[in-house]
Amino acid sequence: MSTELRVRFLDPNGVRRLGWLEGEQVRLGEGTWIGDLRSTEHVLPLHAVRLLAPVEPSKIVAAATNYHRHAEEMGRAIPATPKIFLKAPSAIVAHHEPVEIPPLTERVDPEAEVALVVGRRLRGVSPEEAKAAIVGVMPLNDVTARDFQRADGVFSRAKGFDSFCPMGPAVGIGLDPDDLGVVGRVNGEVRQNGRTTDLIFDCGSLMSFISHVMTLEAGDVIATGTPAGVAPVQSGDVMTVEIEGLPTLENPVRNRSDRR
């Protein structure tokens, strides 16, 4: 059984649409992305549309140090409770859009992650309720200015720059987020290769913890952490994030001063 792949896109007239990715075409849907999205008979070739980030979250909540092997490579202790932070929604870019290295930073790292899309409002729920409310999963790249992260001791600047949160190209419906492979590549070379079975806090437990801190809204995104293998990129590189069973997220890297 193939995975349902939901997308947002601009049609040839520049109109925002919802639908499904079906190979080399997209099928138009009617209704709301989370809820009653109904299929139509209208399809467009993929080359005729522009894929957008699949969701527009009110917030992106991310987990730090949530893979055992990544904690080891960074020399960090295994946390007793999830370590969470926020990424700015203004950092979101879509598949194929560039990630821009800001001035002054000396090291920018991609971080391949499995992201969860919240399907309904959650506040103070159990891990079982939280996992049941996951509407789908997608690739996400938690791009990080590593030198700023170390200098600041907090994550907002290092992870909040415009373009530092690529996501997409589609959200997969029906996958088990606690048993997925995740691979990060730079210029085709594997940098990260992990599996969510190595998570310190599984997806339901992580979401439950967050829901006791802040109310999660439908469409919010949870970035579940990155596996071992983080390494820097530079202008001209191409980063990819591969999640088992989903289309690959790909983004080029350029210096902000290179913007045309």
C-alpha cells in the first residue's frame, strides 16, 4: 500500500492549492489540509507547479539531544527529560529553495530530522493521545549555525535565521514515526544515517511532554531530533534529507551575500 503524500503548491496561475503528490503529477484537493480534504479528478504535471512547505505552523518545536548516538558524538549526557526549543516559522523554506549562510558565522551544519505534524489541539495529553494525534510525518532540516550555538549557549539565534528550516516536499500519512530511517547527505555523500528506534524520547512521549508546556495547535510541527554525523556545509553545496517511505527534501546552500 502506497503512502498518501499531501502537499501545498502554487498552480500555474500562482494560486495556492492543496492536494496529493502522485509520482510526476499532483492531484488537486478540496477542503482543508487537516480535516476534510477531498480528492478531485483534476491533476497537474509536477513540473507545472511550485511545491510549497507542506504546512504553515503556528510554531515549530524541536528536540535537542534526542538520539543516543548523537548525544555520544557531541559529548553530552543523556537527558532525563526532553530538551526542547522553538524555531521561528519565518525560517521555513520549501523543497529546492536555498538555505542562506548568514554573515559572520564560521560553521553551518544541516541536521536531518523526522518532523511530526500535529492533527488537533493538544494540551496536557498522555503519550498515547499525543501519538494518536500525529496526522503525518515529513523530512525537516534543522539548519544550525554551530559556532553561534556554542557562543550563545541558547539556540534562538543559531537555529532561527531565515531559511534555516527547510521542510517537505510532502507529508506522509500513515507511517509509524517511531520506526523510520533518516539519512542526511551533502553533495550525495552520506553524513547522517540513523533510525528513530534510537530516539531517547519516542514521538508520543516527546509530544506529550511538549503539550504539558505549551498548547499545540493543528498544523504545528515537532522536529524530533537529529542522528549522529553532523558536519558543516558551505556555499555551493546541496543538502538532502531522506525519510524512509517519503520523497527526498533537497536544498542548495549559498551565502547570503550571493542573493540575487
